[in-house]
Amino acid sequence: MRLSFRCLGILASGLCAGCFIDGGRPGTEATDLVGGHYESGGDAAPEEETTPTPPQKDETDTSESNDEADSPPMETEGQAGGPMETEGEEDGPMEDGPPETEGGPIAPLQPDPSTGVHDPGTCSPATVQEGDDFCSARQVCTGNTITANCRTIGGVASCVCQDSFGGYDVSLPSLSSGVCGSILEACKVGNIAYGEPACAEPITQVFDGFCQTDRRCEVPLMVGAIDAFTYDDQQSYCTASSDGGMDCTCTTATRYTSYHLAENDLRAGCERALAVCASGDDASPFTESPSCAPSDQARAEDSCTMDTSCIYSADLGDGVTQTAAAGYIINCGKGTGDSAWGCGCWDNWNNVHFDIPNNTSGSGICANLAEPCKSLHPETVFRDATCSRVHRTASRGVCYSELDCQRPSSLGGLDVVLHAPLNISCKQEDPALGWQCECSAADRHVITVDAEDAMDACDTAAAPCQELAKQGATSATAE
């Protein structure tokens, strides 16, 4: 068996009743806990330099300024922008060794390692630093920056390699000269091969009304020509259900899933839940539409809210049903004297805002939007959308730009104007390789543009970023 570590993203969990409580969107398998992998983000292992995120909307637009190179960092209260580079920091000596790398959820550098190596484009020479118990390597390529860091901990070399999209977390029996450079080269082109996992016997604990089973699997890796390994820590947790059977969740390297078992023996149920979860394929079992019902409603003349809960289920046979709980929230409101409504549809995957430019009464507006909100995706906004810049800043060779993309549409028999933000950030690490620009609404796609300065880079990237967003809209679910 070859393990597939294809990550589908960590889903937000900030909407109480609107969350997928099993951590995954029905129709996919979530990979919140991915042994050996992490996704770039809050839980990712730190890298030497990250692509900054756009500032908040209420910051000052400096689009007319020509002094961005000499201006101080724009640090306003609540700023979401990433850290600015300090002079001399990038190329300075690492006196205390490389930064600490923390374990965490990981995603591959490429979407699917089974597709083989890929072309990283043109790259500047790599920089390598080595010490007695650490090493680091870094290389800038067109549209990407790759880093590799290793540190010896407890006699084992713990290594992380990553780029703008994610990375690999692996371990080596020991640290030797040239290891970080070799790991960087393998990660740069996705030359990572997984072997057969070796799993220890499961350990099950039974308590009053619930149980837990744990199992560790060691997964051998070939990182280029380097023998390495990583761990897949698997766990299942079950509680006795009030209506018979038991409800279980399980976590492996590739999934975080919920089940209902007809089994009443907690020990046997926990072990079976883990076995079913670990042996499952990547295909989604959910073929039927979810069962949804409003769980909370509030209505007034100038506002309304509807909180809806949904349940997905799939019968896997032999008394095992895979389940997923989902939900979404609709919220509309208008200010005193306003004729237009501002609305939003949220679930833990989508967040779409729109305006209703008329005097529609609030008595039934959310109810009318309940059904269309189920299939409303942000990507569809970019189809035939008109985008305009609403915000732009630049400082120390980094720029941020936010575009508001709008498209007239119809939802629930109401004429609306859909809105979606298109965020762009650009930086230049090597003048010979141009400006690297990240488009937030196009699967965080990185493009390279030629520009005179940071401001010009963000402006130049706007058109290709919009085109990427429109291409993504063609494959999104139709309205």
C-alpha cells in the first residue's frame, strides 16, 4: 500500500453551529492532522520568511506615494500584514542556529506526490549553513522560495522543508554534511516517495461510557536519495450513543472522520473504527444530499438571521455509517435609512457577501436565501466579474493590494450584487527573477511579474490574478 498524503486544507471552525464537527467538508476527507506534513498557516512549522498577508481594509491607501522604498513599516492597530524584513536580517549569520521547527499539520509541497517531479522554474543559487547539530538551506525560484532546516534532537535529525504552499516534516537517523542541500533539491521538485508503513499494535483504553484506541505507524520515505521516515499517529475515540450503538471519531495521517457503529462493545468498537478509518480510500462516500433543518432564526424589519444544521451520512455496511455534520448561517441587515441590504452566507468552507439594492422587507428575506446559500461558492463570483481596487499599500519592497470583484446575480428570486475580495501581495527576493506575487483567490497561486517597484508589481499582477480567479470559477459548482 502506498500512502497518499494529498491534503485538502484545514477548515475553519469559528462558526459554532455552522461547523463540520468531524473536521471535514462532506464530499472530501479533511486532513487536519497529517503525519509528516504541514500546511502553510498558523499551525505550520515556521519558515525563514513568509509571504505577508494583506493589511486590513481600514488602513491607509498609499497608492499615490512614490516613497515606498524609504517609508517605515505601516503598523496600524489590528494590522494583518506579515512581518517586514529587517535590513541585514536575510543574509546575516545565524549565530544561534536555525529557527526552532515545531511539529504540526503538514501538506505536501505539490498537490499529489504520485504525479512525479515538477519543474521549479529558474532558480538563484542556494545558500547553505551548517553547524554541529543543525543545517539550513534556502533557494529562491521563479514564483517560489524553498527552505530546508534540520536540527538534531535526542540523537535524531528532525528536518523540515517547505515552500510557499506547504512542506514535508521528516526525520533522519543522523545529520551529515550536505543533508539540507539534498533535502532542498528533492523538495524543490517533489521527489518524495513513501514506503509501506509499519504499525505497532493498537492500545485501547475503556472508560465509563467511552473508549480510545491509539496506534503509531512509522512511514519510510525516500527524500531524493536520502532514507528518511515520518510518523502517522492514529487515534479513534468512541462514546456510547443514547439510541444504541456508538458514535466515533478517528484521526489518521490522511483523514479526520466520524462514524456511527451498531457495535455496543466499546473496546471492539474503538478498534474497529480505527481499522475502518485507516483502511478507507480517498473517495468521498457521501452520494446523497444532506438532511438540513433551521436550528435558529431571528427576524426584524431591518435584519434577519438563519442558522441551519445539516447531516450527511453514508452506509458503509456491516453496521458502520460514516457521518458528517455541517451547517451554514445567513445574515442580512441594513442601517437606518438605507434602502440596500447587506447580506452574507457562511459555512466553514465558504464566505460570500452580497448586496440587495432595493427596499425588500426583512420578514422573509433570509428564508428566501436559505436554499441558494447551500450552493453559493466564492469562486462563482469571479465568473464575468468586474474588479476594482479598494486598497493598496507598500513598504520595504513588499506591496499589498485588495480588489473588490462584483457580479450581478439572482438569489432566491432577488436581484443581488455578489462581492468577493481578490487579495494580491508581491515581493522581490532576487531582481533577476522578477517579483513574486501571490493571488489569494486563486488557490494561493504564485505568479512572477516584471515591474519597476513594489506598487507597480501589485498593479501588474492584478490582471493575471483576475484571470486565474475566473479560470477557477469555471470549475466551481454552478449556481
